Amino acid sequence: MGAGFAPAFRALREHTVVPIQACFIMAPDVEDLWRSLDLEFSELRQAILRADMGADDSLVLLKTEFDELPELEVDFPVSINLELMQGEVVNLIGAPWLTAHVAGRDFRVSAASFFQVNTVMAEELVRLVREALRPQSGQTLLDLYSGVGLFGLVLADEVGQVVAVEESVAAVADWRVNAAGLDNATVHEGAVEKVLPTLQGPAHLAVLDPPRAGCAPEALDALAALRPARIAYVSCDPATLARDAARLVNKGYRLRYVQPVDMFPQTWHIECVALFEAAATAVAPPGGRHGPPAKGGGEGQHERSTRSSNPRQSGQSGGRPRRSDR
């Protein structure tokens, strides 16, 4: 990287960045990309790097002081994009996206779209959501805050229909590409709290992956009105999960368990997968314990341990961007 630029973390509860000398949890592919870049122009204020671990696919998102397009040259395969002051992303070199490989599917992820930073542990999230929902053929799955389709599209072959809702224009465009070949999946573009009240049932299952701010109250009310039997809530902030859990409980749901997932090793951030069941259908798991089935375990086996990952398997430098935080 050019002189004067260094890896950095986002300051706690702020949008400022704190430069560091070295990042010991940066994925090797991202570190290689970082060392390959030579960006020296005074208008550059931030560079966000993404790489699909184990694949020759990487993406750079530049943020500058002004909207003037820089002159760039590259001698290796890479996607380079510029985020303008108003938030629009302009592709400068290569394709305007990278391809992430998770749970046996390829996902196109544009520069402006959210995707899990740690793609290795994203597969663990998919596994936990599948175990929580126990999808069956003929059921309708709501995929709310769907992003590019990580959960709904992976589970599409196991249910009758997937109905996704996503607000990001870029993510919806990626979702449509990622859903190619599936005739039982549809996506609605718009805020969940506005789209969900317009949808007609039945809705048997739901998965939520909201931004750090959690769900709008109107979204939870509309979801509860559709009365899916099981809801898997994927959260990156235990505080907003607790707030939203209280609202769902007041609407007649029971919180069966919360499974922590160590998506961001050696940081205080934690991802959680929570299972809610409609009170009329809630049944205590075998053995009377509340928790997801152990990986590879048999009937009645459950585990509550925090999932962990290789500290160096983090697919993006810097802090974790969420849809509302980017």
C-alpha cells in the first residue's frame, strides 16, 4: 500500500478509523492483496479489501475525498471500485463483484452488497439455521434482510418456496443472479417493515439476518401476524437481539435457545443464531435441554458451546460492515 496508509480498525461506536501496525487476524488472501497494492494519491481516504478465501477472486473498494475518478493500472486479476460521495459505486477495473463460495453455492457479491466477512464460519451459520428451522418440502420460507441470498437460496432445494425481502438495490441484483436455476424463489425489493405487511401467507418458516440495529418493530409485528412456526434470528448484536426477542415473546413466541458463533475471533463481537417457536407448536427438545443438535450428534444430543474459527480466517480487512453501517 502507499506510504501513509496502514491497516486500521473502526473506533468503538464511531466511524473514525484507528491505524494499526499489523493485523494478526487478517486472512492470508487479504494480506497478499494488501501488500500487492500501491495506491498513492492524496484524495484516497479509505480502501476496503475483500477476498474469497482459497479462490483467485478479490475486490477493492476505494473511498476518496472527491468524486474524481483516479487513474489506475493493475498487473494482476482484481476488481477495483470507487464509492462516490453520494454512495453510488463505480467500477474502475475488472468485474464490479467477486464470487464467494459458501455451502456448495456460488454467490455474486457486488462492492455495495453486504456479505459475511468470515466465509468459513458463514457455512456454520447456514448449518445452524438449517438445524433450527428443520425445513421440509412444501413449506414456505421467508428470508428477511436476505442480502444476496445466503440462507434462503441454500435452503431453497429443501422447501417448497422461498420468499426473500431485501432493501439494498445492489444486493437484490446479486440475489437474482444467485437464484438462477431456481424456480421456487422470489425476491421483493424494499424495507422489510414495508414489504412484509403486504405479503400473503402461509409462511411456515422464517430466517432473519438484520443489520446491527436489529428489526423495526413493524417488521416483527408483521412477521408475528403471519405466524411462522419457527423463526431463526441471526444477530450480530446481542443487545438488539434481546430487545427483539422480548417483542416476539410478547407476540406469542418462545425463545428456545441462543447459539453464539465466534465469527470475529480475538474481538468482542459475537454472532448469534436464536430459535423462536410459536407457542402453540413449541416442544421441548429431547432430553429436556434447550440447544441445537450437536454437529454429527444423534437424537437427544445438544451443545451450547461457542463456535470458533481459525483466527486468521477472516475474509475482509477492518471492521465488519453491516447494511445500515456501511
